[in-house]
Amino acid sequence: QVQVVESGGGLVQPGGSLRLSCAASGFTFGLYTMRWYRQTPGKERELVAVITTSGASTNFADSVKGRFTASRDNLRNTVYLRMNSLKPEDTAVYYCSAEFAGNNYWGQGTQVTVSS
């Protein structure tokens, strides 16, 4: 059974940090490119970060570049999104997805709220 489960969201003050985790099971995690997206009500889902299968390469949206980092642990089948210097406009539901060979698995999302 395929599962993709995000965690680590919450309420944080502007300038603060959070680390999101995405734990996967039910498929060969190391073959999958992992992506983080975010979405706010009334807006399209935004691609935030991409991390390749080995974790050696990452790409980020311009809006988060220099503030967010991504990593993965293929032994623990987990991908992480470290978010620093958070801004109110980072408030969203964050999702991770796993993509390989036409398969695309999604988690249920975790809410991140940046507010004082």
C-alpha cells in the first residue's frame, strides 16, 4: 500500500524556521524524484522544490531560493524541506509528491502558518 505522509507543519512567527518531513512507503523510494508544492485557497498549486533521486541536485522556486533547502534520506524513505526566514506569504498547505515512470503519489499535506 502506497503512503506519502507529510508532517512538521505548524504556526511560526515571521523570521522563524520549520522542517517538514515526508515519509514514504509502499514503493521503491530511491527511484522517485521528490517534489514539494504548496497551495493557498484560491490559488494554483505552486512547485516549491525538487530533489533528484540521489539528493545530489535540488531546485527551488525563486520565491524561496536562499531560504529553503531540501534533502532526502533514502534509507529512511523520507524527504525533508527546511524552511528558514519564513514570511507570511509562505503560509500554505505544503504537499510532497513522488514521481517515477508515470506514477505520481501525493500526500495529504501539512499546514504551515506564518504569523505573529
